[in-house]
Amino acid sequence: MNLKKYLPHIIIVIFAFVIYANTLGHQYALDDKMTYWKNEFVQQGVSGIKDILSYDTMAGMFGKDSKELEGGRYRPLSLITFALEVEIFGKPTSDVSAKHEFIGNPGLSHFFNILFYCISLLILFKVLTKLFRDYKPKFWYLSIPFIATMLFAAHPLHTEIVANIKGRDEILAFLFSIAALNSIINYIDQNKKTELINAFIFIFLGSMSKEISITFLAVIPFSIYFFRKEKLPKYIISFVPILAGALLYLIIRQVVIGNQADIVATQLMNNPFLDTTTGQRYATIFYTLLIYLKLLIFPHPLTWDYYPYHIEIMQWTDWTVIVSLLLYLVLGTIAILGLKKKSIYSYAIIIYLVTLSITSNIFFSIGAFMSERFIYVSLLGFCIVVAFLISENLPKKINHLQKYRKTGLTITILILLAFSFKTISRNQVWENNLTLFEHDVKVSSNSAKGNSSYASELYKLSEDAETVGDTALRNEYLKKSIPYFNKAIEIYPQYSEALVRVGNIYYKLYGDYKTMFDYYIRTLESNPLNADVWNNTLGVLMYNVDEPLYEKKIWLEYMSFAPERVEPYAQIGDLHYFTELANPDSAVYYYEKAAKIINLDFDRLFRIGVSYGNIGKFDKAREYLQRAEAIKDDSEVLRYIGITYGMEGEDVKALEYFEKALRLDPENEMLKQNIKIARERLAVK
């Protein structure tokens, strides 16, 4: 083995592994919940792969028919790798965010992320070496391919991808996309037809990982144009397989999740541009594009959370927006003017702009203002520019070879050290949800989602403390969470998660269910079908509150928000049946309303039957009582049917039902009395 030949590869792998090694002891964080430990399909292991391929990526968590699937995410490949992990390496696992054990192995998942990342870096280095073959560096370690790859490996913006298990979709998408470029280069240089098949497979697999791979339909041809001289037919032939691979993915995607382009998210957390004007939307977009440029050069501070309103809604009168527009016009101009000369600056800018285009919000909304993971691939353009400046431009400024070597190495090492230090320290924040949210809420202090997410982690810890009977610790966590929930509500008054949990806290800490319901009603104003509100309300009002008038008031308000829900009608019917509000006419009215929505259960069929009997409508009473009888044999149902017949003078039928009821409950004295009366009336007749 020629060690010198493979020394760059060894350095790249060791370097990348070392700076991400401190993630190996991490747990799950952020979207790992949706894609791993709470994803039903992933948790099934190999047997879940069919469903992973057959449904939206989020279906494994939210359910196959959930409205939460709006938005169209079809990225099955990373989920398949998770399912294989569960099948082969999975073991009972717990997590700070989970309330039950699941199958997982977080340390191994983090290892695979690093492994796939290292593989992608090796392919990147190979591709850059082939692209820049005509560039003769003074020293191999100051070559464009080596410096660019090392910078790409170290850049702190990659921590959100590598340190977060869910980020594997981005890693695999880049790995297969850059592999497709490698195959096309091999075809161009060596005329290997089999490489066209490889390119087709790689682009397809990359697209099945994440849609960012589709941007390589532009990146690959531009790469060939800038670094090779080929005739048009060969360009076309090389383009066909990558186009076919992307089209195959799009066809499968269309079949699986359909066309979701016309679906507009109505919640701010899924549509940050909600209620903005067109001008505000694009001003804000260009502001985020400026932040991307800043983060490329100075990646601090970093945060997972660019939700409203960590990024403010901007106006075109803001100077930063104007500066961003001018910078991007300059970048676009440089890219266009450099096309003919095949300028490296032009190439790097094209890589940056093309791969960012799909997540920029310019062409379609992607559900967030911005995210560090959105420039995972794009920052390659920045790395190439820095490498080009050090490898090609710096020697022109410093003629002395050793002085250049020393200066070039110093600059490269300083940048790598700065990036590595930031990456390693940032990795620590991604240990789990609590460490991530607690740290980043200080960065994204004006984000509703960030404040609510951190508060929710504290809320979960309070539930854990409650489970083990530590009331004092429970209360401590709850009180600590309140300011963050309140901040989230201040930023976004319709934030359901925060509203519900603040309401719950008032009840848990002070037994104040009236304030809790005030928050619940605020939740229903914008989210009328919120499951937590409806489920909690049922439990509290049925078992912990004894104020019939107040209970009815609450249910009437709920009814106004969701007239299609059965609970208000059924519960008010019960109030008029059982409590001081007892009124058979009202009970019948609300039970009938409930019956139009769903088939009533046995108990309510019985109650509506009794209520009809109490207002003298014995035929209707018997109708509902007999429906209850069809569900199960019950002596009281039979007794009341007998009573309806008796009230209509049909004593033979009444006696028949009383005797049938007595066979079910032979010690029932009331039934014996009913039978005696029925027989006496028959004797008189």
C-alpha cells in the first residue's frame, strides 16, 4: 500500500471522525422523534420498510391519514437505514424525551452518521481531484481538493446534520449526489458506459434520501462544462441518466404522496410568512440569504431554531435587505460573466446558488425562514473559493516558495482550528433535546417555537418527577417552564402547545381549572380540534369538577368551536340526566344531537330511553331501550322496556320483560314488585 498516495484520505477521515467523536455518546434530539423512536414503521425494523416506501416520511409518527402529513415529505432511504439498525442492532432504549421504552441504539446511529459523512468526504475529495486535475499545486496539502474537503469537513454549519441522527437524509443525499458526479466524470474521461448506469442509480438514491439531490441536475452539467471540453452530444448523453434517476423519484413520489403544491399551511409554525405581504415575504427572504452568507464566513452563533420571530419580518426599507439584494446581484453577475472564461469564482457561486435555490423560499415555501441544514451542500462553493485563494492566488502574492508554504499552511490551519473548535463545542449542545433547547433558547430568544420547546422539555421532566412521587421537583420544573411558555404565547398568541400546557400548569400547581379552561378556549379559537384540549377536558370535567352550570357553560363554548364534535352534546345530555340540572326534555334534546353525529353507546342509549319515558313518549323510549338491549343483556334496560309497555296498558308485554329481567337479576326486589303489579293488573282484566 502506497501510504503517501492515501495519506490525504487518511487525514480527511481521521480529522472528520475526531471532530465528531464527541457525538457518539449522545442521545436523540429534535426530529429524531419523528424519524426514529416514535416512528412506527422504523420501530418495526425490516417489516416496516414496505410502509416506509409506501407513505409520507412522517406517516410513521402521525399516522397514515393524518393531516400533519401536509407538506409532502418523501425521503424513505434514511428511514430504511434506521429500520435496518433497529432490526440488526436495536435494543430496548429510553430517552429523556420519551415516556416509554423503544427499540434503538443512539450511539451506533451517531457512529453511522459519522461513517457516512466520512465516506461522502472521500468521494468529494476524489471528485475535486478529478475536476481540478489541471491545477498543479505547490504542495499536495495546499491543493484545492484537499483544502476544500477539509474545510467542508470542519465547517460548523454541518453540526446540525452530523450531530443529529435525523440529519442522515442530508448526508446520504450529498453522498449519492457527489457519487453521481464522480460517475459522470468517469464516463466523460474514460468513456465507460457502465458509469451512466451508476449515475442513474446514485441520483435516484440521493433523491430518495432528500430532494436536494435534484439540484445536481444543474451542478453536474455545470461541473463538466467548467472543467472539461466536450462536444454537445456527450453532454446530452451524460445528462440523460441523471435526469432519468430524478424523474423516476418524482414519479414514485407523485404516486405515493400525490401533488401537494396547492396545499397552504395555516399554522405559523409551518408557514412563517403567514399574513405577510409579498414585499415583506421577499424582503425577509433576502435578509435570511444575507445571514447565510454571514454564517459561511463567521458561523456564530448557531441555533436549530430560526422560527418566528427569531427572524423578524423585514421591510424593503431596511438597509440590510438592500445590502443582501445588492450582494446577490453582484454574485449573480460574477457567475454569469465568469461562465465564458470558466472562472472558479463563477463555478463556486453557481454551486452555492443552485443548491440553495430549492430551500431559499424564493420559488416555494419550505415551512421555515431558514435553517443551517439548508446550506449543507451549498457551503461547498464557499470552501472551493477559500481553497482556490490559498492554493492559486496566494502563490502569486508570495513568490518565495517556503514563505508561501508557511503562510498557506498557517492560514489553512487557523481556519480549520477555528472551525473545528466551534464544531466540537457545538456538538456538545446536540446531546439531547434538553441540552439543545436550553442552550439555543438563549440564542433564539424571540422564537415562539424555541421558547415553547424548552418549556415543554421542562414540562416532561415535571411529569417524570410526578411519576416517582416527587411533587416538589415536579413543581420546580413547572414553575421554571412558565416564563418560557408565556414568552412563546407573547410572540405567537395562538400557539396551541404553549396555551395548553400553561393551562395544565395552573391546574397542576393550584387546582385552578377555570384558568386552565380559559387557556383551553384560547387554544380552540385557532385550533378547534386540538386533541389535548378535548381529552383533558373530558377527564377533568367528568371526574374532578362538580359544578353543573359551569360544566355546561364550558361545553357550550366548545360546541361553538367544533359543532361536529359529539362530546359537548353527550356531556350536556349527561348533565341534564344526572345532576341538579336534571331535565328530561333537555337531556333528550342533547342526546338526540349526539345521536346524529355518532351511534350512541349502550349507556347513553339507556339514558335517552329513560328520558323519553320521563316525558311520556313511551314509543321513543322503547325504541332507544331496545337498541340498548341489542348491545347487551341488562336487567335495568329490560325493566324499563317493561315499564313503557305497562304505561301503555300492555301488561302482557310488560310482564314478559319484567320476568326476563328477573332471570338476569333474580334478587332484584324492584323487579319482583313490578311483576306483582303486572300480574294483579292482568287478574283484574
